[in-house]
Amino acid sequence: MMLDIYDFYDKMERNNIMLSFKGDITSELLTSILQIMESKLDNLQEEPKIKKKVYNVLVECLQNLYHHMDEVAPEQNDVIRSAIFMIGKLDNQYNIVTGNYIKKENVEGLKKRLEDINLLSKEELKEYYKAVLNNGEMSLKGGGGLGMIDIARKTGEKLNFNFSPVDDKFSFFSLNIKISQ
Amino acid sequence: METISIEGTPKTPTITFDTGKGFLEIKGRSIPENSIEFYKPLVDWLEKYAGKPQSATNVNIQLEYFNTSSSKCILDVFKKLEAINKGGSAVVINWYYEEDDEDMLEAGEDYQAIINVPFKMVQVAE
């Protein structure tokens, strides 16, 4: 099969994609991506305020992907141990899109959690963040369930997400985060 | 009494802890994937320091970025400081934020609301 690379290019160009990646998400990869994005944000001469917000949200999005790679056993399948990430800037708005496999049995729980976060006002999100920070147990992987709350708080936008069925074991979870100026 | 330090990296902050002067500083960025591992030595040093603290303990937190994984560990550090404050050493936490960084100021205020230790919010120029 021959990929139509121009089609890819054209789509990425129209969405003004600054960086995209598909594959296994490792700690070293995240270090590199963050360095590249930081210099791109510097080159765009973004206000420090916007630069910090984009960088912070990017860290949370990428580390979410990193922590959820572990949920798939390495022997399972190379394809399943792969995730996708893109960041672009269109009409003065940054878009961060991530996609990763999720076990079917975890879909309902995550969906409920994201829907609950989307019901909260700015002030309620602040209170919820503090409650989870103070009482929540930290998982051994280091994620503490704070990532999504933090993203919602920092962007001031609803979390835009979707689950696409893949097979009897997995769904594909996608998250689209907008950061306005 | 000794000074303990950890050199910063692109993902972890520089930590200086001068137990003789009762001075602790965390500076830089704190965005490691596994922050528990990174903060464990500091939590252990504070545990040891709590047994024989100085009459005053000054803490500077000057972070450019920190992730949510670090935020739990920073709370653990503050909980140790809360115990030290209760145990007779007057602790002050100086929380630095750049002048237009509302998110960082709010993060400091979140901790201030949870931890029973005097906080000073210190604004610095970019």
C-alpha cells in the first residue's frame, strides 16, 4: 500500500500542525518533544503567560499518554502500545490532540470522570482540585487523577473527548484540548 | 549540620537544604514522570531535620513549571514543614511567581489554603 503523503501534508498544513508523533511514548521522547515545543513557542514570541499555559497543558497531556502506556502489556501487541499526539495553532488558538488505546472495561469509568469534570464551574474546579490533591491517593505510576482537572482549570474550556470502538478488548480514546489566547 | 543539594535537570528542580541555617530552596522546573522517586530523599531529610530543627526555617519555592504529579509530592514536603512548624521551628514558605503568572499564584494559594504554615507570595519580574 502506498500512502498518499501529500494528503497527510495537506491536512497537517491546513490545521497548522507544529509537531506530531505516533509511536511508543517514552520518558526520553517526552524530554525531546518538550524541548522542541519550548523553542517553537519562543520563536513565535508568545507572551510568557500563553507560553506557560501551553507548556503546562502539554506536559499534562503527554504524561497522561506516558502513564497509560503501561496499561497495555508489552507482549500484547506493538500496535496497541502506540499513541498519537499533535499540536497546532489555528486562529490564535492552540489545539492539542492526543489518542491512545484504552481497555474496554475502563471506558465507562474514564467517561464518567471526564463528564463530571465538565459539569464544574471555575470555582468548583478549584475546590475539586484541592480536595483530590489533599485526599486523593497517588498511584505508583505517579499520576494522581489531577491531570484532567488541571487541564480543565488552566484552559477554562470543557474537555472534548471521544471513544471509538476498536475490537472486543480495546477502544481508542481521543482528547482535543483548546487553549485560547 | 550539613548542606544537602540536588542539581537541577530539564525536568527536575535544584534543591538546596542548609540544615545549619534552616534554609530550604526548591528552584527550577518540576515535571518528572515519576515524582515520588525524585522527592523521596527530600522528604527523608526533612524527617531527620524535624528531630532537631533550627528555631526558624525559611523555605523558598521558586518554580517555573510543575506538573500534577509533582504537586502531590510538594504537598508532602509542605506537610513535613507543617509538622516542623508545630514542633517549635517558625517556618515561613516564600512562594515565588512571575508577575503575569496567575496559574502559579493560584497554585500557591491552593497550598496556603491546605497547609497551616505562614505563606508569603513573592512577585518577581519575568
